[in-house]
Amino acid sequence: MATLLLGGGAASPARPAPGARATANGVTVVVTLLPAADGGRELRATFSPHRAGFHVYSIDLPDGGIDGLGIPTRLSVRGGLTAEGRPTADRTVVGLRPAGLPTELPVYPDGPVTFTLPVRPTGSDEADVVVSYGACGASRCLMPVTDEVIRLRLG
């Protein structure tokens, strides 16, 4: 887990946005805490499959998948942050029918997808970002990741 340094000021140095990353089972997740347009804060989490042709499952996939296939993408916080809504994705869901299976799975288009979650700081200097996800291609699916904790230093 590495801390990202984002931002920078023109005239005076800006404090970098808190960020962190984790990589497991063919996907890298980068999380960043940013100011929101409404004056609050938002957590952005970008899920990037390492291989072309692989898709992250939809956040709206049911908990048990469809016919037992797939794992929904999940994003939550605990500790120094409290969620103030549900995460939203920057990409529209498409259908993927893996080879040899009769089931179409809701996934995001090939490549990275970014989720935004409105949050409120609770006063602690650290927060845990908890993610679950899986990635699938037309002929193969990668092992899912369940409840991976990404530690985010807030101060």
C-alpha cells in the first residue's frame, strides 16, 4: 500500500489529497479523498483491471451474483469516514456473456471504472476503505477479492 501524492498549487504548495492503493487478483484500486462540489468530501475509488478485455462487475449485481456467477463491486468506509450516500459509477453498465455460459453478467466497459462516494469525516486521523470486486473477460474470470481493507491516512 503506497500513499499517493496528488495535487499541487500554483503560488503556494497545496496539501496533497489523502490517497492509497491496493492491488490483488489482477485489479488495482486507487482511493483518493477530495473536496466535493457541495462543500463536503467525496471518496473516489478507481478499479483498474490489469488485462485488456477484463471488466469489473457492476455495483448493482445482487449479493449472490446471477445464477451464482459474479461478485458485486462494493465500496464502503469505516473509522475516520462515514458514508453519506451510495457510491455511483462514472461508466454505464453493459452486459457480458462469458464463453460457454447462458448467463449475461452486468459489468462496466473494458478498462478502469471510478466510483464516487459522498463521505463525512468523523475526526479520526485514519479511515478504512473496504472494497470487494471481481473482474471477468469473455473467456476467463479472475478470483474475486472480498472485504479488502485499504488504510487511508486523513491527516
